[in-house]
Amino acid sequence: MFAYPYKNGKGERQYRQLYKLAGTAIVRHKRLPGDYTPYDAEHELKWEALRVQRMQHKLRYRGQILSLFRRQRGLCALCGQAVSKGTGWHDHHVIRRVDGGPDTLCNRVLLHPNCHALVHSQRQEVTLQFNGL
């Protein structure tokens, strides 16, 4: 076993086990079709679902989701009910990416999967009163 010596807050020498490369999970990405474009309105929901699935494996995006969660005080932006691992969530763009909306945090909110489907099924503007903005 390989370890790295360091001194803790009390000045005592301790050892921290080094990262084992063999412990890294191999995650295979789904292949995208050759005509893929994130701005295709016809397949928007499919691409968003794939994006959310990929985001869950990256630490940078977890921080973004946490920022959205804090801003919304843990509530769904549409219905105002609690968002949790059990209920699930989707990362929704207020101004759709296919319409030129940015991928910044000020254009994104967390919604329950059912609320997200409801927002996309209605072709009109929906008021997201619990978005924290």
C-alpha cells in the first residue's frame, strides 16, 4: 500500500492512502448519431436527458446543480415541492438552447421530471415562480 505522510492540525504525523487507479469506474458514453446537434428542436428532450445523465458523473456539474438547488431553496421551480434524489430532477433551460439561450446558471432551473415534461408539452410561456431569481 502506498501512502503519503502529512501533519494534521495537532502537528502529529499521519498517513493518507494514495488513490488507487484500479478503483476508478469505467463509464462508457453513448454514441451520438452523426447528425447530432444540441440545437435540434425535434430531439430536444432526448438530448437534454443525455446531457443530465452525463453531468451526474462530472464534479464540475455537481457544483452547478448544488448552486441551482441552493438558489431555489430545494424546491421545484414550477410546482414548489421539494426536489430530492428520490423525486429526481431535470436541469431546464428557461430560454431553450435551440432558441439561442445560454448555458449559464441564470438561464437554468431545476424541475421534477414530470414538471419538466409539462413545461415542454405546453407551447406557451410558463411562469416559474419558485426559480429563486
